Amino acid sequence: MIANAKPPTEIRRLRALHPEMRERDFARIHGISEAELVAAEVGRSAIRLRPDVEVLLNGLRAAGEVMALTRNESAVHEKIGPYEKVVIGPMASMVLGEQIDLRIFPSKWAFGFAVEKAGEEGAVRRSLQFFDAQGQAVHKVHARPATNLEAWSVLVTSLRHAEQADSIEIAPAAPVALPGEAADVATLREHWRALTDTHQFFGMLKKLNLPRLAAVEMVGEDLAWQLDAKAVEEMFASVAGTDLPIMAFVGNHGCIQIHAGPITNIKPMGPWLNVMDETFHLHLRLDHIASVWAVRKPTSDGHVTSVEVYDGNRELIIQFFGKRQEGSDERAGWRTAVERLPLHSQSNAA
């Protein structure tokens, strides 16, 4: 473990000088993690919580309408609704509601806090915030006007940590290393073409010792082809305001959050491409996009097409699919929309 970069008193002093700055931006500028920033307010506007996913998910069911937020460095995914159809598992837990759809990996959750801040016109903004061992946010839950605050308070009490110090110790990031020799193209294509379900894809990559983007780059253009960087904007333009339901996956190593349904209200703002629909908000940093790929995976019901967006560190930012029912082929409208997206310039030259 490593000590805090700054003592809590110094963090609070600096924060008082920049109260309007977004938490993530403030933490980055001052060389601390976001979790350390929140921890510095324990005993003031924050309560430290146990990162107990089972207690959290079961407790949130009684809270009614809330806003669930999952993000990575380049995309923010927000869904408004109740936590429903909770499934607790030993390695992963799920929320399978019509609005809030999550895949949670509890082993990555290290710190939790309940935060209350003054909002506009005397209102109180309440949130539950959870972080990994490096202090990076994995998932947040924000109260809404319709939230059952009595159930919210009961949940906070049940999750309250015995230790309420205003500092935490964060761990350095573990080095990522793939064991063994990576598979060759022929082996990758053999395994890829043998897929019968999209959920087998991660296991295939692990078995073949291949990072995701490396596999996508090498498998061949019949199964994955590179798109122009503006393909994401064009995809949004082609599906927005139609009845075509899409799926948008945004995640980090502790949580993946999914939207399934049509999208309507697209609002570009600076480097951000935003979706501002009634129960779904998405904020995507277009200037972080290094490559975009159309990816085709076989299933027992026909192939499934996705659009995958990667950053400069070769990490997956966001993934899009057409919404489909298990046992059915994907929607022709989605497949056509993807196949019409502009190719990367190198592909055009080939």
C-alpha cells in the first residue's frame, strides 16, 4: 500500500479554493485519486461505507428511482430508474431491470462513501460512491426527487464502515501481463468462427493470450474491419430518432453499465458527444478516440455485429450492439447501419 499523496487537511484547503471544479478533474490536477478527495470529507459531508455489493444492491431495490452512473476516462453512462431483478453471484453480480442493467465485479470494489452536498435553492444532493483499490471510481448512485429517502438512509446505516477516518491508503496499479505465448492468426480465426454466443468472447481471448484490440486487428476483415474515426457520430446520426433499439456498453474493471433502447436527443458540445434522453444520458469524448472497429461474432442464431471504440492506450471506451432477443438473429436495420459506416482511410486505399 502507498500513503496519500496529500494529507486530508491540504486536500480540503485546496478544494475550498476550487469548489466548482469537477471532482475527477480536481483529483487529476492535484495528483490524488478521486477516492482520496471524497475521503477527506468524511466527518463533514461524507460517511465511509463498506463496499458490500450484495447489501448495496438489495438495499437499493427499496429506494425506488435513482440515477446509476458508470464511467471510464472517456465515457460517462447514466441511467435513471429503479434497481430491479438483482442477481448476486460469487464472481459477478447483476442488475437486470428494464432501465438499470449492470454487470458488477465485487472483487474490484475497495472503498465506498455516502456523500451529501448542498445543491441549488437549498436542496441536498445525495450520492453513494464506490472506488477501486487505486481510488478510481467504479460506480455511483445518485438520489433523485422520487427516491425513497427513508430506504436510502436505512441503506447508508447498514453499509456504514466501522472506521470513519478522513484518509485512506491506495494501492499502486498492478502490472498487466499476459501469460504464455499469444495465439497466431489461424488459431484465432478457428476459435473465433467457432463461437456460439457473444459471452464466450472474453474467455476465448484469455485462452489465446490475446488483448482484445490485438485480436480485432489480426482476425481478418471478414470478421472485423476498421472504421473512420467519425463513424461513431455517423452511427448516432443514422439511428437517432428512429425506432431502432441499440445497446450501449460503458464500463471499467469493476462495473459495466448497459443501455438498451432507441436514442433520440443527440447534443454535441465541444469534444463531447452527448445523448440527453429522458432516462439515458451518455457523454463520450470524441477527442479520445484512437480507433473504431466493426466486429462480427458468430452465434447459434446468426452473427452479431458491434461497433467498438478504443482509446490511445488501446483500451475499450464503449461498445454498441443492436438490441436483439435471445434465440433471434440481430435486426437487419442495425446490421445495415453498421455496414454503411465509412471505412478507415487505410481500408479505403487497400
